[in-house]
Amino acid sequence: MSALSNKKTTTRDMTQGSIPKQILLFSIPLMLGNIFQMLYNTVDSIVVGNFVGTQALAAVGSTTMIVNMLVFFFNGFSIGACVVIGQHFGARNMEKLHDAVETTMAMTFIFCVLFSIIGVLGVKPMLHFMSVPDDVFEDATTYLRIYFMGLSGLLIYNMGSGILRAVGDTTRPLVFLIITSILNTLLDLLFVIVFHMGIEGVAYATIIAQAVSAVLVLMLLTRTQDIYRLSWKDLKLDGGILKRIFGLGLPAGIQSVITAFSNVFVQAYINYFGSACMAGWSCYNKLDSFIMLPLQSMAMAATTFVSQNIGAKQKERADKGTRTAILMSVLITGVIALFIYIFARPAIGLFSKDSKVIDFGVLFIHANTFFLLANCVNHVLAGALRGRGDSRGPMIIMIVGFVVIRQIYLFIMSHFISNTALWIGFGYPVGWMATCIMEVSYYLFFVRKRK
């Protein structure tokens, strides 16, 4: 009997049933999980901003882009694995699905060692490259070194939860994130307020919580009797599967790294305006990340939904799912964006009581927030295309829009038109809108060509 028909299975077959219901039931735990994952760095920022100081808050904020460069590259690999596993799941090829899980986790352990070494050794050169000010530099160095030493916990959890997403299970990763987010908050308060460890305490709290999430997901994968069970004795690197994963994941990883690298330049432009602007920009990015959670969740839903249905050779259903995910993403994101726009000042005030920091944060929110609706289209379409097996198209489009066009805009604006915090911060929406136009055009062409 197929494992798909097992009543006790925790998987979700998205090739059958109501499309909106399948996407929504998949996305809700994913959105909640992403919220709790965001709480790691957000709680760090709140604790640092209120109990350590503005310079320390700016230090934490300035490290975000550096962390993202390595994590996003790994997440590209995770996307490739999710598509391959999802397509085998949709095609009911359980032998290949098992091989893909073992290969994926074996490669993850290799990445853990590699990325930790690169991260620890590259901290100071990367901070110098970003022109991090002297009053922030040492705190940023301390935070990043500790973070990278514990990076394995984050990578293992992200890949483990990616395997679960590929087979439709988003509920248990949510439970793990709730547990570890609460743990992270408690450790933040203990280390900073009670033990007075400053920014080091915040970093240690984060990596301990991430390590716990990794242990939990590994316990689940190795103890389950479901079709995605991880067997230590079967760990291997299957050349054919690895080639497919990298073929789909490498373009996504490269695009994410280049985009994050480009954002390092954006951070350098922001750094020109001083630590208060840096802290305000950091606060805006935290809130911006929360607004983006629905669209990111819908993009992941689109990837899983499309990959399963393409594996099952149901292309029309895959198209309908893509349109449904875009509509739902725009509606949910629009409501959240409106709420954050109205309550921008008290929202920024959660991170800092410094009036200058709050003013800068509110400025960026009011200027940029509603343009995120274009990003709903960008990310969901990219996820759908990757689910179909096309990872190069979204990579090229997003590099052109998020990197090339954005950097041209920033250079022209800062050197020839108006070098102010407002117009530099507006570089994000410029890239979003350009990418949206290109991606819609490409998707329509891609779908028609395949049909």
C-alpha cells in the first residue's frame, strides 16, 4: 500500500481537492512559522535597542545583509531540493524521494562546516567593505562571529523544514519554531538583563535556540515512519539527484546572494547618514520583513503546489494554483501593509526610544510599504516557475531588477539628483516595480510556450 494512502501520514497531497483551500491550509502554518522565525532577530533588536543602546542596535542591523548572503545561497539549495522532492512526491516515486532526502541532508552537513568557516574568517573584511562606522564595528564583529559559529543549527532546521514542506507538512515546523522562539526570547532577557552580557548575550541566545530547532527537526526526520524518513546509514550523495537539485537551486542561490550583495551596497549608502539613520533603516527592515511574510509563504506554497502538480502532470491545475496564490498574497499583504503604515511610529518605537531613530524608521515605512504589493507578484511567480523546473529565468530577471536597475538608480540619485535618506531608501521600490514588469511578461511567455 502506498504511503500516500496511510491514514496516519502527515503529508499533504496538493494534486487533489480545492485549490484555494489547499494553498491556504499549507500557507497558514508557514506564515505563522515565518513570523516566529523572524522573532529571532526582531527580539534581538528590541532587547538590544532598549537595554544596550543605539550603536549596538545599528550593529545588529548592519549584520543582516552579511548573514543573508550565506543563508540565502543555502536556501537556494533548499528550494532545489524542495522542488525535486515535491515532484517525486507528486509522481508517487517513493524510491527517488527517499534518495533525494538522504542526498539533501548529506549535502547540508557539508554546507554547515563550509559556511561556518567562511563566515567566521570573513567577518572583518565584509564589515570593512560595507563601510561600517567605527562606533559600530566592534559590536558588529562580535555578534557576527558568534552567529556564524552557531550557523549549523539554522541551516539544518531550514533544510529539514524544507523537506517537510515538499511533502505538504507545515504544521510541525511551526510547533518547533514556537518552542525555540520562546526559548530565544527568554535567553535574550536572561543574558542581557540578568547577566549583563550585552550584544554577546543576544548572539548566544540566538544560536542556542537555533541549535534546539535543528535537534528537534532531526529527531522528527529520523524517528518518523513516513515516506520522508531520514536514515543515517543511507546518507549518500547521489550524483544524478544532486545534479538536479543544483540545477534548480544554484540559480536561486546565486540570485539571492547577488541580491543580498547588492543590498550591502544599499546599506553602505544608508551608512553615510550616520548611526541614527542606520538604526532607523534596521527597524524599517524588521517591519518590512514582517509585511513580506505572507508573500514569502505564498511563494513557498506556489513552489510546492506547482512542483507536486507538475510531477502529477496536471499543468492546468498548476496554472490555477499560481493565480490563486498571487491573489491571496496581494490581499493579505495589502491589509498588513495598511496596518503598519497607520501605526508606523509606535511600531518603530518598539525597537528604540531615540526620536531620531523613530523619525528615520517612519520615513522609510511611509515611502516604501505599499510598493511591496509588486513584490507579491515577483515572489509568487518566481516560486511557481521554480516549481515547474525553471530556475534560471527568475534568477536573471531578479538580478536585473533587484541589483542592476537598483544600483543604477542609487548611483544616479546619490551623485546627481538628491542624496537624501528618503530617496536612497526608495531604491527598494524601484527594483520591485522593474522586476514585476519583467517577471509578468516572462511568465506569460513561458506558460504559452510550454502549452
